[in-house]
Amino acid sequence: MKISVVHFAIVLAFIPPVSVIGAENGAEGPIVITATRIPTPLQQIASSVTIITAEDIRANQWRSLPEALAAQPGMRIVTSGSVGAQTSLFTRGTNSNHTLVLLNGIDISDPSTPNGAYDFAHLDLSNIERIEIVRGPQSTLYGSGAVGGVINIITKRGQGPSRYTASVEGGSFHTYTEKLSARGNDSLFHYSMEVSQFNTAGQSITPERLRAGQDDENDGYRNTTVSFQGGITPTTDTEFNLHARSIHAHSQLDIGSGEDPDSESSVAQRFIRLEAKTTLLEERWKPVFGYSRSRQNRQTDNNRQSSLGDDEHTRFLGESEKADFQNQIVLSNNNSAVLGYETKTDRMTAAGNSAFGSAFGDFILTENTSVQERIESWYLQEQFTLADDFHGTVGVRSDNYDSFPGARTWRFTPLYAIPATATKLKASYGTGYRAPSLYERFGSTQTNFGTAYTGNPALKPEESRGWEIGVEQALKGGRLEPYFTYYKNRITNLIKVVYLPSFDSTSVNIDNATTEGYETGISFHTSHDSTITAEYTRTRTQDQNGQELLRRPRQMAHIQGKTRISPLSDVTLSLDYTGRRKDVDRVSGATIVTGGYTLAVIGASWQSSKNTRLHGRVENLFNKKYEPIDGFQGTGAGFFVGAEASF
Amino acid sequence: MKDSTSRCRSIVFWITLSMLAHGIAISLPSSIPPSSKPIADMNIMWISDWRSTESDAPVARLARQDQSTSSDTHLLPARKGALSADISTRELLSAHDEGSSAEKPRTALEDKTVNHLLGLIRRSIQEHFVYPPFALRQGWEGEVLVELQLDADGEIHDIRVVRSSGYRILDEDALLILRRIGSIPNARVWLQGQQYSALIPVIYRLTG
């Protein structure tokens, strides 16, 4: 077999989502305007859902998941500094461990994380087709963690003749990105793979005000991601798919209250899923079998520079394994159900030491946890149509844990979509929960004097109840779309670490919180390739003492414009406002209120030939100095340009 | 105690948002239906009205084509409570067919010319189409039957919905697309000083 030279020519296989097709015989026949149906999973029909498509990602030149999420209503992304640093998401004012993240159905949260929060820093957007953001309590379909919402990431599937793409990008802070991808399908196989490499020397994440004469030390980041999705379709009704993603990342950090030249963290993550799908009984029954595994290894290292400095060498390993069986059953034209069963095993291991120097000698913490647990769940959801335009879903779920009584959740969502006025009225009421993490229940951290933390096996899950009502309206043939959603969540049994007189600490279910607010916005589609969107989110949070929760801004606003300035070039502009919020002072630990900031990004792209595309953008256009978390600064103005070739 | 600055800020924000919304609405004039008639009225056209226009100009071949080559599959049944005229497309079309076969209008353009004109219209539509995102999200599809008049200069006049899809958003979209086109370039040559009336089914269909 001859090896052919693979030409990497330009660009992106850009499949326009809408096309106009004349009838078979050319000039005659009706005018047909077609678009690809958006597959709306049953469960999402009346929820507040935002879908970020591959086209949105491309147009906005987003590189990583946090960048894409930061632009969405109700989502507050907080990075401890710049790219690669610990990144948390607060959905609708809920905690950072209240959003569940799924990658092609794999729960990618790390079971070894002490509080169960997902670190969004390392998921780049290569090989990603669509990101669905579902807000509100969704545990009924997804289980633990879906208190504030769910982020569902779906990777690309090869379609059409094989296509190869290569792209490079470079810019400020010695930032370089290289990507190679190949995807395609024939009647039997489909595949889509992408390899990407990102490197940046970065800027210091410690602001000048805290450096106190110390030299500025850049905190860089690198990330290598390999993603593959492929499968076999032996008959039109049956398919077997494999999805795998591997991420290796390395971040330079600053720990403590100032610059730290050698504090760093390495992350190695591997996710794999095998899936078999078929369609039986004249498309009335669609069973799906899945098996997935994840392995996440997080290592933190820091050598001390002085006898009073910090020294840390710790390793956390989280693994999980899940088998699931889901059935979609069509009962009648206006009644269908999803019935599912899952079993999952989570494991965590924590080891290593961290030491804090003091005048009285070192204070050493030793991580020593190794534990595993099995969860068995079943769920049932039904979707029905009562009248022509009135739809609803109702669902229940039961999760049963080895070590504590399980959780039952339920959800009801009515939806009324009125064709005569192009109005959608929606509501939902649901319950959610977060199971205590393995560390919260079984963790153990020793010190050279005694014990610093002991897990509390008697912990109960955090529980939430939430409702929302909303209206969406289309005006002028859909060119103008305003919406408004009001929501409220009440979360009880929140887990908190408390310190005991013996210098030990443990976790207890002690806090309650309420989050409420509204999301509103308007999109204006001036033509099929120009859109202006303005969105505003108001959030009010309160704990049991009436205090506002940390790092949750009351106001966020986002304005974005995208326009085609010539048939071959597009320009995008976005403005993001984050309001005042409560925070903790990095140095003193006191509770403070920090000011708001606005970030602007401008980007442009040019299809220079059939196969080549050039793009460029300026991030933080006004070079705003801002601290997403007090004492950790975001990146200043940066200029990036890139080219892409496909063949 | 709410600090007044945050209240102030939120007022400023709402004013800005409102200005933006109004700005958008005002900047739309070219696509706003010039008639102040509510869209619901425009959807209904009685068959007698239709016949009166028929004698003035030949009717698009396209309409007949639709009846003969395309099955009812892409004609959605009229939805309950929807804004459709109380006649089926099939009835409408056959009524029209009888008319044209019984006495060929003297001013009839040749079939070839008609086909060419329809091709021009279709091409113009291709440059302006958009599947309304709201309808796309709800999974709404349907067929709007639109009638328009082309004057001898190729300008499009009197665009109206003859039969609603049952979805206001799709009806409005079809009207807006045709209004935005305004005129068909080069149509003048083909029209040879005649007017032309076309019945065009615009089908919104979701695939996949």
C-alpha cells in the first residue's frame, strides 16, 4: 500500500447549518428551507438550556471550556489567576461543587477532589461539537452534583469524506497553539480525532501590589490533549462507538501570599467510553449500553526557598468506572419514556506531605486516604404531550450508596409552546443533591502533632429544591428573540469543615443557602450571519445568617456582536461585565467586597482561500487589571493570530 | 440595606438595554411589513380574492408543479387553532388549475420564462434565507403558501400569505425574506412588459 502524502490544507470543514435546496427538478417546485434538527434530549425540553455549537466556538475563537462558559447567562467562572490555574464554576449562585460536567456521558468530576468540585482549567475545546448547558436542579437524570446545573460536552463525529486540518496560533506571553485533526466516515466506519498542544509563558498571577519588591515571575501553562471518537455501524440501526480523551497539563502557580517561583501542578487525565446502541421494535425501543472509565492524577510540587517557606509534594488519584443501560421507549405518539440503570465505582487515593515552616519548626501535613465506593442508580422519565402545544416531563431517580442511605430526586417540567404567537412558556420544579465526597466522608490528613482532618462517615447529602419560570418570545419572524427566566433554589445540609478543640477538623452538614435571581436577554439576528446578543444575570445569594455567598457577583452582563463584513470575513466583539462581589482577602483572610470589571475581546477571521483561513483576536482589549479572586490577577491585553489549513 | 449605587447601576443597565432593544427595533424598517394590518389578517385570503387576481396574470407554473410532483407529505395538516385559511392547498391549487386550463390567459408568459423567473426568485431567496432559530429549537416545520406580484420592472409587490403554516414565526419569516429581496434583477428582460403573479410554497423542513 502506497503511503500518500497527506496535504494539510485549509480549513475548517464548515458545514452551514442551514441550506436552501430546490426540489428535484431545478427551477420548478417549492422553495425548501432546511436546517438540521437540533436533537433535544427529552429531559431538556422545558429546562433553561444554552447550546454552544462548534460554529460558536470557532467564531469566538474560544480555546478552553472556561472561556466558552464565561460568556453564558447564569454562569460565573472564577480562575485563580490566568489560564491553567484552578478554575471553578458557580452556576446560578450555587457552589463550585454543584455543577455536574459530562463528556459524552462520562462524569468527568474527579473523585479525589476534597470538596468534589470540578476544576475547569484543563478541558480545551478540541474535537468538540457541542456544549449543552442545562441550568437548574437536574439530579433526576444525572445524579449527584447536578444541583445548579449540568454541562454536557459532546465530541465531534466524523461525517463525509476524510478531511485533515492543521492549525497554528501564536501571540502575546509566548503563547503557541498547534492542532492537527482528521475526521470522516463511510458506510461502515466513522472517526474524528484531534491532537492539540498549548503553551504559554503567561504572566504572573500575583498582582504587583502583593509582590512587595519581589521580581515578577511568569506563571506559565502547557496542555496536550488527544481526543478520539470513532465507531462502526454494521447496520443502519446498530452502532458501536469508542470515545477516548487524554489530557496532560502542567501549571505554574503561586501558593501562599506572594510570588513562588517553583510552585507547580501537573495533571494527567484519561477518559474512555464504549457504547453500543440499537433500535428495535420499529424504532419504538432504543437501548444503549455504555461502559466508561476515568483516571485523574493530580500532583502538586513546591520546594521551599527559605526555612520559613512552604514545601509540598502531594498526589491525588481519582478513578471511576461506570456501566450504564438506558432505554428510550416510545409508548405512543404523545408519550415516551426513558428508563435507565447505572452502577458506578469511585476510588480515591491521596498521599504526600506538605510542610509550613515556622519559628517553632515545621508543621507537616500528611495525606493518607485510600477508599472506594459503589453507587447503584435507576431512573425513569416520561415525556408527554397533553394538548397540541402543551408538553411536559416528569421523572424520578433513586441513587443507592454502599455507605449511606441513598437519595431520591424528582422533577416536573411543563412547557407550553404557542405557534400562533411564537411564545414559549416554561416552568420546572425539581430536586437535586450532592453526595458528600469520598474525602469529606473518609479522608484523613495527619500532622506531625496529631490529626488535621478526619472524614465524617455520617454525612448526609446536600439537598436542593429549585424552581424556575420563564418566557421566550420570537418577534419579526424570529429575528428578534427576548427571554426572561426567574429561578430560586434552596439548598440544605450544606457541608462545611469545622475545627475541633483538639486541632482536628471534620465535615458536618451545617449550612443552608438560598440562591435566586433572573436571567434575561435579547438576540437580534440581522441576517443569517450577523447576530447581536445582550444578556443580563442578576443573582442573590444568602446563607442561613443572611450573608451573601463568596465570589458570586450580584450582576453580570454580556454583550456580543458577530457580523459578516464581507462574504469571506467575520468580525466579533464581546463585552463582559462582572459586578461587585464578596471575597476573601488573599493575605489577611478577611471578608471584603471587590469591585466589578469589564473585559472586551475583539476577533476577526478571513477565509483567504478555499482551504486556508486566517484569524486574529485581541483579548482584554482595554488591558484592564482585574482580580477574578482577590490577590490573583487575570491576564492583561494579549494579541493572537493564527492560520488554519485543511485538505 | 441595599446600597443605592447598585440600584442606580441596575437602572442605568436597564435603560441601556432598553435603548439597545429599541435601537434594534428601529433599525429593522426594511424588514418590517409596511402594512399596519396585523399579520393574522394577512394570512387569510378567500378563494374569491384569489380568482380575481388570477385573470390579471398567469399563475406560477410552480403551483401546479407542486400539486403534480410533490405529495402531501410536505403539506402539514392545518393545526388546530392555527391561523390558516379555511381551505386546503389542494383545493386552492386545483381551483387555479381549472382556471388556467379552461381559458389560457392571453397575457400568459411561456412556461420557459416562468421557470426562469422562479429560478431567479429562488436564487434571491437563497441569499437571504435563515431558518428562524426559535422555530429550530422548538422543532417547528411547515409550509407557507405565499403569493406575490412582479411588476414589469421586476419589483416585488403585494406579498401575502395565502395559506399559513400554522406557525406565525414561519409565516412572518417567509414574508420578510421576500420583502427583503425587493426586486428580481434582470427580470425585466424576461417579463417583456408584462406583470406576473406567482404562488410560491415555502417549505421549512428539519432534517436529521
